[in-house]
Amino acid sequence: MESTYVQEFEVIGGDFLRAGQVSTQIKAILKEIGINHSIVRRISICAYEAEMNVVMYAQRGKILFSMNPHKTNITVEDEGPGIEDIELAMREGYSTATSEMQEMGFGAGMGLPNIKKNADTFHISSVVGKGTKLQIGIMN
Amino acid sequence: MSQIVHTVSIDRELCKGSMACVQSCPAEAIRVRKGKAVILDELCVDCGECIQICPNNAIKPQTSSFIDFSQYKYTIAVPSPVLYSQFDRKFSPNSILKALRQIGFDDAADVTYCCESVSLVIREFLTTYHGPVPLISPFCPAVVRLIQNRYPDLRELLLPIESPMEICARDQKLKKSRELNIPQEEIGAIYITPCPAKINSILCPPRKEESLLNGGISISEIYNSLLSVLSSFDKNINYSEDRCISGIGVGWAVMGGEAKSLQAENTLAVAGLHNVIRILDDIEKGRLRDLEYVECLACPEGCVGGSLTVGNPYISRSKIIRLTEQFSELAAQDWDTTKDLYDKGHFLLSQEIPSIPPKLLDKDIGAAIQKMKMRDEIVKTLPGTDCGACGAPTCASFARDVVNGDADINMCVFKVYEKIKKISSQLTELLNGSAFMSTRNHSGKS
């Protein structure tokens, strides 16, 4: 029997009250399933950064979490402004966050670089005015 | 030591199966099964939150009694600084130490000096530390157990420094063995504890082979004897004049005292296990990297909120703060001596902390994924009210218990109600359809 676990989560842009809950849930699932804890930590860093990007910049987004014994995939698709220059966005320290966001401790320009650093496979595509799609893969 | 020992247990005679403990346990480690509460060993962190919540006084800490110490030639009480906040303000720390010497201990040693030494040592440690941050304070044993259990990847962040209570026991044993010319093994050091977690750290210390303390007695257990001795002291003697404690050190009894004593810019203090869990979750997600040090304490307001204390935690807190102010003038500890000891390794711990993983859904990841899916399916059919009538704290934890084979789906009253409704409608249908009943009805009506 194919053992793949799939769950989809909704993320609402600007909902700072519940920000981070999806990555907390993903982390709990991985821990219960018994994935190695250092891998859980890498996945939760990726999931958290991706979730926060939706909360901070997009109107709404979907996080598709799927895993099998060998690999965990997280696909985040949002409806939002999109990214004009992906290469620039991938640079450490580059951020379009407002000063309010930065005062709250977000938007240090480390989100996307952090995801890339922790993921085994990472793909980003974006259409300005429509949204951004991240595909993150981590070997278990 | 990695063996699981617990210092909280349930008296099955007294337990009436109340859900109070199940629903208040921050670790979701209690279930009511067959009408009695049961502690799940692999999840319990010995915080003791359940002890005060139980309406039937059925949850007891496992503390030592005086009789256990008869094997020692000489006994030293090592009271948590919380003890100083448990009595009226007119009773100074010195008079409380004196009272301890009258209720059966040969001596009583103050721990606040050691707290201050450890504060100085942490300051020094932080100036030369370049590893991952934030470092997490390792002095609340319930928090350490939680990390071993649920956040094994954060073990590397636990500060590798010995706790003040252990240092106090070590120093006192050395001093007394020289003074009295007896071997250290014949001296018993007994911790006067505000919580069961500290006793647990004496019975099975996570960070070393063996504790230097030989047991623990709760503050609540000796409170009355101490109070009667204190009340008998001559009121004309002003014990408050004595300079016997460290202001910085006594602050460790409340949330923020330890963090403040480090004089570092980026520290954080958190108290209450629910709040600690939120902070650890954030750290695990890679947040809070701008912090140097996080003080995490399981009890609300810090150790003054321990479940084996007597005083109201908020009143105790204000007393502790007054003591920190009263004894703030002089730095009690001489840094040169402390630094010398630190350089010699007197305060450092090098042993790796073992992880204590909770029971997995399955050893095989593929099978665990299947069970997770089953769990999700079961959750969908449950009412989601988290009523607790099944004996589990939430519908989700109940579903997990069912998948693990630790609970039966029919323990959910809503499921049973649904089934009874279905069966009774089937019965009505059967009765209405039976030829016998319809004739009777017919004849009855006509």
C-alpha cells in the first residue's frame, strides 16, 4: 500500500494572530510519525518561513504538505503581488517588508535564503500581480 | 542517566476520576481509564501542575521523609530560595535557616550565594560563547525533561553549567567533611523543594551520573514545623539585621531573576509550561535568533509558583523582590575566586543529555503514516468538543489513543449515543413492521 500522507492548509494574508500555526501543525505531524528530529527542524524552518511570507505579503495562500517514508514536499501557492526580481529576493538581507513588520521581528530578508539553505530541492516561480509558488523538498 | 523515573503519582483510593488533572496537564500526559487517572510515563515532565488542581488530593509527590536520612551521620538542609518567601516578612532568611537547624537537620545552607556565583559564571560563559543561540537555561528540570522528550534537537542549546543547588551541596559536603573529619558519604544533603521536578532531577539527573543531593523534602511538608519553631523565637532578637543571603541570588526564585542577573542585553524570561512550549516551538522554527539567553521555568511566576509551596505565588513574588532590594547593596560573591573555580571546570558539565522520545505511532515510518491517516479519519468522526468524557484531554489525543490501541472508540459518549439512536430507530422500524404489533395496534384502535 502506498503510504503517502497529504494535508492541505489555508493561510490568510495579514492574519498575524494565527501566523505560524500551520508550520506548528506540520511539525507535530512529522514528530508523531517519527521523522528524525534534525530533519523535522529543517522542514519546520522552511514551512514557517514560507507561511510567514504568505501572511506578510499575500492575500491568501495554500500550503500543501505531503510526505512519504522517503521525502517531504511542501508546496506553497499564494495569491498576491508576486516577486519582480527573484534573484534579488533570494539575496540574504534583501527585503520589501515595511518597517512595522520589521519592528515585529519579521522581514529581515532571510526568509527565502533560509528556505533554500534548509531544503534539499527548492523551486520558485512567480507572476507579478498574480502570485508566487514555492516547491520545497526535503529527504527524510 | 536516561532511565525514566517519576516523582508524581496517583493514589487510586482517593482518585474519583475527575477530569481536572487531564485537562490542566500542559504535557497532555494524563488519562482517566476505568474511572481512575493514569499518568503516561513517557509524556509526564513532573511539573506538578496536577497536584494542586486535583479536587480529591489524590495526586502526590514522591518526597523523602526524615527517616530516609537516618543513615547519614550529619545532615544539611539545602533550601530553595523560595523558602524565604513563605513566611511573614518579620522572619528573615537567617531565622528560617536557624529554624531548619532546629527541626531535625544538623545544618542548613543558603543557596542564594551559589545562585549568584552561577550568574557570574553564565555572564563569563556568554562572553566567550560563539555557538548556536539562544541558549536555554537548564535549571528547571521540568523544562529539561520537556526538551529531552519533545524538542530533542534543542538539547544542544541547554547551557552546560551546573545548577546552584548541586554546587551548594558539593561545597557544603566538602566543607563539613573537613570540619568534622568524616567522609563525604556520611553527610546527607537534603533539598527543600518547591516542586516535584527538582526531586526528579535528584533521583535521575539528566546531565550527570549522580546528584550530590541525597533527597528532597517539600516546602509544604515541613512548613508547619518550621512555622512553630519560628514563632517560638525570641521576638526581641532582630534577625533581619543579619547579612546572610545574596540579593542577586534570591531573585532566582521568581521569573526573570536569573535572566536579569546576567546583565545581558538580549535575554528573555518565560514562565508557565504552556508559554515555555510556545517559545520552544518558535526556537525550533528558527526564530528568536537575536536572543542570547532564554530563562524557561515550568511554574507560573517561576519557582515561587511551584506546586509544593504554601504561599500565594504573587505574594511570594513580592517578598522575593523585596529581599533582592534589601540585599542588593553588596555583591556577595568575590569574582576572582569564582573565576578561578570556573577556569578549573568547577561549574561546567560536559555530559551529553539523552533524548527521551515519546511513544511513536509505529517504528516503521510507512506504518506510522498509515496510522496518522487513520487518526485523521477518526478525528473527522468525533464531535470536536474536547469534552473529556472519554478520559483523554482532546478529541485528537483520543483518536491517537484509539489508533495506538490504548482506547476504544466506544469510550466516546457521542459515538455511543449515535449508535444507540441508530439501534433504537432500527428497533422501532422492526416493531412497526412486525405483523404481530400491527394487528395488536389495529385491534387496539378499533
